[in-house]
Amino acid sequence: MKSRCYALRSLAMLVGLASAIGATAAHALADETTSAAGKAAEKTLPADGAPKQTYDLRYKAAIGDIFRYEVSHRASIRTTIDDSTQSVQTKTDSVKAWKINDVLPNGDIEFLTMVERVHMVNQLPDREPTDFDSQRDKTPPAGYEEAARSVGVPLSLVRISSNGKILRREVKLKRQNNEEDGPIALLLPEEPIAIGDTWDEQFDLTVMLKTGGSKLIHTRRHYKLMKVESGIATISIDYQVLSPIDAHIESQIVQRLLDGEARFDIEAGRIVGQRMEFDKRILGFAGATSSMHYVVRMEEKLVHAPHRIVTKPAEKPIVRTAEASKPPASTTTAPPSQRR
């Protein structure tokens, strides 16, 4: 009986986690906000003391631009509690868009976030896979109603600084499973940096304790400029937990623990691709014999150069003079049979 209770708890947790993962991926990076600006980049000099070449990483856009990204998200979760093992897999492919509304003289950018289309597949234990395709399904299957409501509508209005710090965020569509301190834009350093320099983005998270109540833990994303080739900067991303945590707490924040890299077009001023992944086994998160194996991979790429909405200029009225109003003389050559 005890094993059965644990199994039901495990399945309920898996279903809830799968739902959260699917929602996060469907709106992947589309409408969340960061909680703190990054620290200034840590500068170093080579052994000979000569200054290194530096790069100024800044977001750039023009009013009317639309940045579209294809996002692919794959996750697998396997949990064991006593003699019961459950697993769930999710796959989500989506297209997100930033629609630029305003660009200020100081470089701040204001835009609407949207998900233009999404295809989600969930595989739960002992069940047939269920899926939702926003381009195919007029009526979403049970469990996908919120995802369907989120497609093709503004999710939030966001203003960021030129280095990606969130200055203002207005939620246009309230949704469940939102991580309100999750990233919407990769945070860039405040100053020009050289290859090898690093900077940080701080996050304070509230987690639940086994004994009841909650506590605040400190985490950060640690960034490093790895290389610059053909104008593309490669940035490594490492999620670090700074506070002491146990397995119970780690299982609550596992979706955040993604490491990987991003590619940034310095001249164009935008991310052209990201790849994040995580493969972790957590032991003892729900008792001495429990374990969780969590594997996730996410890729994002710019679909194409941003489309710019251009207003067609008004046509000038045609003013005809009296001479121009006369019909032109015929220049048509008559066929041989009609010539005189």
C-alpha cells in the first residue's frame, strides 16, 4: 500500500512537471523576465601586459523589426520511489517572435513577445502519446487549452536596455507555470569585454521545505566570452547554485539548471542561436530510496534576418497640363493590306 501511494505521488509529480516543461518550452523564452542585472565583466590582462581586443555586445533593433526564432525542446524525466518507477517524455517545437514597438535614443528596446505556432507532444506512462499542433487543431485536446490560448496573441510588453536588462514588463496574458524571474533575453556585459572575460546574472529563488514553509536561495548564471569568429561571439552559460541545498530543493529547481552556449551577432546586435542541455540524477528527493533522472535539451535559432514593417509612402497626385491631356498621336503601323 505504501509503494502504491508513493507511485501515485510520483505520477502526479511527473504530470505536473511535464505540464510545466511543456508550457515553458511552448513559450520558450517568449515572455519571462530577469530579476537582476549582471555584474560588470571581470577583466584580465595577458602575461605581457598588452591590452586585449575588446568587444561591445549590445542589442540593436529598429522600429518595425520582427525577430523570429525556432525553438526545439526535448525533456525526459524518470523517477523511482521504492519499487515504483515512472517516466514521462515531452517534445515541443515552437516559433517565438519579438515585435519591436520602440527604440529609444539611449538604445533601450521595447517589444511585444508572441508565440506564433507550437507543436507539443507528451508521453505519459501506460498511455498513448497526446499532442497539440496549433496549425492543425482548431480545438485543442484536454490539457492543452492554455497553450492554445497563448498562440498568436501578445504575451507581454517588455522594455530592455541595450545589454538585455529588464526595465519594464507588462503581462498581456496571464498564464500558469510562469517563471516570473526566468530570462527573456540573454544578459550581456555592461562594458566592452575581451575573450575570456566573465559576467554574472543573479537570481533569488523561493523554494519549499520538507518541514513546511519556504526559504530563499541564491543562484546565478555565469557567462564567459569564449571566442569571436566572423563577427559571431560564442558565450558559454553555466547555471550555478550558491546556497546549500538538499535533494528535495534541487528537484524543485531542476528545470533551471541548464548549461550551454549562445551565439551573438555583434554587428546585427541579436542572438542567432542557443543550445542548452542538462543531464542530472537526483538521489533521495522523496525518501531514502527515491531517485530522479532528468534530461533536457533546448535549441533556438534565428529563422532569418528580421522582417521590417515598412509603411508604403503616399503616392503624389498626378497633375496633368492641358498639353499632356491631349491624346497622343497614333503610331500604330497599318498592316500591308490597309496601307494607302
